[in-house]
Amino acid sequence: MRILLTTLNSSYVHTSLALQSLKEAYANHQASVKADLIVREFTINEYLPSIADRIFFLEAEIIMFSCYIWNMKEIAWLGNRLKQMLPNCKIFLGGPEVGYTAPNALKKYPWADAIFCGEGENLLPKWIDHLLEGRFLNHQSILYREAQVLEAGPRVEYLSDLKDLPFPYSAEDLKSKKDRILYYESSRGCPYSCQYCLSSVDQPLRFLPLERVFTELNLFLQAEVKQVKFVDRTFNANRQRARQIWQFLLANDNHKTNFHFELAADLLQEEDIELLKSVPKGLFQFEIGVQSTNPKVLSTIQRVTDFQRISKMVRKLKDLGTIHLHLDLIAGLPYEDWNSLAKSFDDVHNLGADMLQLGFLKVLPGTLMEQNAEEYGLIYDPLPPYEVISTSVLSAQELLRVHHIETVFQRYGNSGRYENFLQAYLQFNPSAFQFYRELSEFFRVKGWLYQPAKERLHWQRLFDFVKAKNFDQDKQLWFLNKLKLDFCLKYPDQDLPFKQMQDQFSSELRGQLKKIWTEKKVHQDFGLAEEEKYKYRFVFFDFSQEDLAQEYSSNQARVEKSIWLFVYDYPYGHNLLSYGSIDKKLFD
């Protein structure tokens, strides 16, 4: 008997921890007769008829889909199509998108034959054993359509001890998937009870034995996996245990593998900061869910946090300069109106993390948020991903504008390409939310919000936004020179995308600049070894390097044409090596 375990990941770089864990659980299962269990992973970006075609020719008698919020729409299409193509094939569903509302899922998807609920590593091997004996396993965590009892949901059974869980990756998996994101769990469950999250629904917090975690992390390190993402919902719920894992990774760093953790920043202590001071750049990245800074909102959704302490710890982490920081906010939470959301955004933006993700509330089936949706005045899409459309305090139009803000913020604020410009601009616009609101409205009016564009056009559009503002000439030049600097730092080998600021060098000046370079008058000043191969560009700026580095003041800013030199490696990638304005004495 052939059984197919399959799912659709959000993109190719991601992998399915659930399928890997189930596959290895069955591989380790001892039985006299075993089924042919195969795993196939696809992505939601693939052509669905093509996926159906490939599944059809696998000739599986049973197809089992792992269902999540991001792939349920595609699985619904595939399940219906495959049932028509393979009427005798049994199709089973599992995963958080169906497991918490199994009776409704069976009604909603008439092509599905059963729903598996909860954790399947122990359940799946037993179920297959019964299947090979010609009968279905009668179990409290499985709801069969043939039972015709679709009103009461099954009782979900959770593993009381994680020590018997298999390591989810074979040696071949580690080898073939080393350049993708591999997911790992050292714990299951969550200590919190946030109303919007399924992780808090009847899932006790359990941990893998620490020595086993060390052994398995060593397998990732030996395989030189590119990135390992811990899926522990709150990695540092047990502070001492988190420190021990960090200490192990520090002691065994292979300088190639990156580890991602989801943390509660307000649980961090000074002892953690001291330990993390020794973390080399690129080893760790932290994701910290703030969601809102409004105490009433946090109390309503049952998320108990201390934003003042979060701020303190995030700033300490940022000061280390070695750990990538990713902070999360959620728009559309109950009682978070426009002004409250703006404040939450500004509060978190001001912490200066590497990335701020502005997400939108998903009213997931089976959560307390779904139960209380009417009380909170939540209007949301009944189809996955169940995104909020409006609330009692945030209109549909306001939420649309927040989507617009998120679009331009993702393009500019999170890109890391416009740091000098944004820092300068926000000197005069203390509300980042208001700035991105103005930028998004400018884009909306121009028709640019969702219009695909090449990278160079993004720079030109930001240039156009500044030109359209009613600034005095010197301040406008200041902002545009900051933008010009950002482009030259990111793309030292490319011509400027702003036609209005492209440089016009006279033939005489070009000759002088070439002489300065060939006679190596600037090599020592710029810390360059004379024997190395470089390429260079000279660029006009309206300010000297010293003046542009200072904060803008209308009384102090000096508009003075200055020539800057940008040196990059060649032919090894055109990465910037050094830059700065040229001393006028070199022209003598």
C-alpha cells in the first residue's frame, strides 16, 4: 500500500517540519509489514493542475495533506480535483487549519474522508498498522466521515513526553536540504494564552531532553545547514534552558549555520545580555512579538507583556550589533484604533530593529478571538487566511490605508537600503507612521502602490516624493544627497537612477580625477593597498562628507560642491571597500 504525505510550503526555501517528523516516526516504527510511505513537498506558487498531475501518477491509495492557513485554499482545490480524478483514493487532512475545527472541516470539504487532530507521531504508525490489517483505527483524535457523527469534535491527544519523538531529518535530508530553511522544535506548547493564536489552545508546554537537543543541533552543525529555525513558541520561556542552548551553539559555532529564535524580550535578564555579548555576527537572529504597545489592547487579547522592559532589552540587543532583530506588530486587534496603532508603530519603530513586520489580525477558527469576534466588532474574511477587514474602532478604509503603509514600509523601511535618507528625513518627521502614511498616499495617487517595478525605479520614486514636498531648497538638497549617498553605498558600480542628479564632469576635470587615481594620491587616505585591483567612481555631492554626516540645521548647512570617491572590489562582486570626499589639496 502506498501512502502519500504531502503539503504546499509558502516558498521553495521553506520545508515542512510536520511531514519530516511523521516520516521519521514511521521509519523508526517496528512492524512485520510496512506501507510504502512517501513524502512530497510543493509550494503555493506552483501551478495547481501540475501538482495534481504529479500526485496522480504517484498512484497512492491514500493521500494525506498537512493543512495550514497559508495553503488551505490550494489544498481545497487539489483535494476536490484529486477526488474527481481518483474516486477510490482516500484523502485525509491534518494540521492546525483543520484539527481544531474538525467537524466543520468535514462539512466544508466534502471530498475529505477524515480529519486527524493533534500530534501524529505516535498515532500515524498505529493507524497504518490497522490499515494494513484491512480496518481503520478507532481513535479519539480521528474523525471519520463514515462515522456520520460530525457535530462533536474529537478529543485531541497530546504527547505527554517528547523524548520518544524522532529527529525529523535523515542524513540524506540534511545533505539535500542544507541550503534551505530547516525547522526544529526543542519544545511544544506555549506558556501564554493570546486570544488570536492556536498555540495556546489546550497545548501543554513540554520540552525535549536537553542532552538530546545538543546531539541534534550538532547534526545540523556537522551538515553545515544554512539556517535552522526554532519553532518553539517562546524559546526563552525557561530562561536557564535557553541560556544552555545558546552556550552550546556558541561553543560549537561552525561559522556557517544561522539559528533563528522567537523570544519574549521582557523575559530576558542581564545575565542573558552578558552571554549574548560573545555572539558573533550572523550566528543568531531573534524574532520578538510586540503586537501592540496599548495596555488595554494587550489585556483584551490576554497577552501579558511589559513594553518598557521589552524596549530596554531590545535596545541592549541592538547595541550588541551582532544579532539580527525582527519585531512584530499586529494591525486590527480589538480596541486598537488609528491613533493607537500609529503610536504602537512609532514606539516599536523607534527601537531601531533590523526589521519591523506589520502583520494583520487573522481570526483563526478555534481560537478565543473567533469566539469573541462579535463582541469586538470584528468583520473578517471567512476564507483563509481569515484576515480582519474592519473592527469596532478601525474602519475598512483605515485598514486599507494601513495595508498601503505596510506596502511602502516593506519596500523602503525594511529593505536596509535607505538608512541615511530615512534617518535624515525622520529628523524632521518624528512620527514614522505619519511619514509612511504620506509616502503611501503619494504612491496611491500615482498608481504605484502595487505596480511592479525594477529596483532602480524604487529609488527614482522616492526622489520624486522628496521633490514634490514643499521644502526649502537647501533642505531638499540635503535629503536628496542623503538618498544619493545611500544609492552609491549600495551600488558603487552603477550610474545614478535620478536623471536630475547625474554627474556632468568636464573633460578637464575627468583628466584631473584620473591623474589623482593613477598616481595613487588617494590610496593611503582611503586605506587601500596599492597592489590590489580596484575600480572606482567619482561622484558630485552638494555637501562635503563632514557636513553631510552632521544633523541638518538651516543655520549651519553649507551647500558646497564636493567630489566623493567610491572604491569597490573588482572583479569579485563589486562590493564597496571605501568612500569619502576628496581633499581639494589633491588638485593642486
